[in-house]
Amino acid sequence: MNPLSGIRTSLLKAFGYEQIYALYKDAVTAYGWKKSAKVKACVDRDGQPIPWITYPAIDVLQDGIRPDLRVFEFGCGNSTLWWAKHVKTVHSVEHEQGWHQAIVQRMPAHVTLTYVALERGGAYCQQVRQAGPWHIVVVDGRDRVNCIKQSLEALSPDGVIVLDNSDRAEYQEGIELLKAQGFRQLRLRGMAPLITYISQTSIFYRDGNCLGL
């Protein structure tokens, strides 16, 4: 017997078909998870690009971002296109050359997309210091602890850091460093595009930050 069949039966008995359908409609369809799964890309329900972070984090960022902000990303993709729609400048660094070549032609003029080979503690993580300061630094690529360390010197006074998968043990060194520098952590757990488990994205901020947190 398929164990999932028993789970589905239990859910239906506990909540009924109407409640389960309402959950499916709101959490899966409205957020665009169903659309993302179909096209195998991070998009909203209308097929527009969104970041590969939790939906609660997207909601918070959407409410706080402004068109005058400057954003730096470690790791590029549909998130870069999403940021480009909302802010003044986006600079992304990518370590996979094939992916960089595939996506660079899709980027608008105010996006800079740089390929840098990955070397732990090397040029990849140091790219954030080349053209700052940045209002928002998104850490969602490789070598994340070193990226966090380098980002501290590249933030504007009102800057914030967005760290995806912040529940992973290997990133705790970077999280503790941010807290020691006076950042508070907003944990945003929930569903995310394309994955079938609960994830966590965190925003690290201080008083007077650009998102109004």
C-alpha cells in the first residue's frame, strides 16, 4: 500500500474536500507553485519571473523594495529579472559559465551579470566589493559564509542581507557573524517555488534599514 494514500485519506477525513481544495487553491495555485512546477522555472501564477526563495520572503521584499535601490546578487536567474523590474541597479555574479551564457542575453540594460570562476574565499565572493555600496545583498549562490563576510564591507548604512536556506547548519557561522555586527534576523519559513518541503529565507537588518523593517 502506498503510504501517501493513507495520508491523503486521513487529511480528507479530517478536513473534507472543500478545505483541502481551498488550501490547494490558495497555497499552490495563487502563489504560482503549480505554474512553476509545470514550466520548471521560478515564476508566479502569471508566468512572471520570481526569486527562488520562500514565498513569505518574496512578500516581505515586495512590500519594502523601492525603485531607487541598488541590489547585488550571488547567483543569478529569474530572481535577477524580478529584481530588475523593481530596483534601479542589479549586479549579479555567477560561477557556472554555461548558465551565465544562457541567461545573460535576457538581462535588461541596468543589470550587470558577471561570470567569475568559483574559488572559495576568492574573486567570486569579493565581487560584491567592486562597485558598492549596495542597499540589498542577496546571498543565494556558493561559498555563502565568505560571501556574507565580504558583504559586510559593501553594504550601505541602511543595507540588508538576504540569505536563502538560512536553516542549514553550514551557514550558521555567517549568521552568527551578522548578529555580532548588530543585525537582527527575520526568519521567513514556508513554501518556495519548485521544491516540495518547507524552507527558510532570512533577512538581516538593522535600525533605519531600506526595507522599513
